[in-house]
Amino acid sequence: MPEVASLVRSDPGILGGIAVFAGTRVPVRILFEFLSAGDSLDKFLDAYPSVTRDQAVAVLELAEEFLESGARSTR
């Protein structure tokens, strides 16, 4: 799985430092907003074609890994 730094960037010169997909100006939170609203990954990708499917899936996998590791560490 790719490292976070290769998927997500946070630069004060880009959208005030909001985390964006690397190589784009698309905030990562937009992906989660689409999904939480019940929209599909394909709808997100259609709306933001500068984000690749591989990037979006990798960010979701990293989020899952992060959440699972946190759940294990609190037990």
C-alpha cells in the first residue's frame, strides 16, 4: 500500500493547508462527504477527474487501516 505522503499533501500554499489528493487541489474530505451522502465512488471520480481511482481507493484503505489499528490498540 502506498505511503500517506504519496497520496495526500498538505501545503499552506494550497487551499490553506487542507489535505488534498497529491497532484490535485481536491480536498480528501470531499471523497468522504460524497460517500457519507450515499454517493458512489464513481460519482466522486466523475465529479473530480483529476483524482484517480487508485488514489481514492488507496486513501480509503489507509483510512480503514488507521481505524482498525486504533480499535485494536484500545482493547
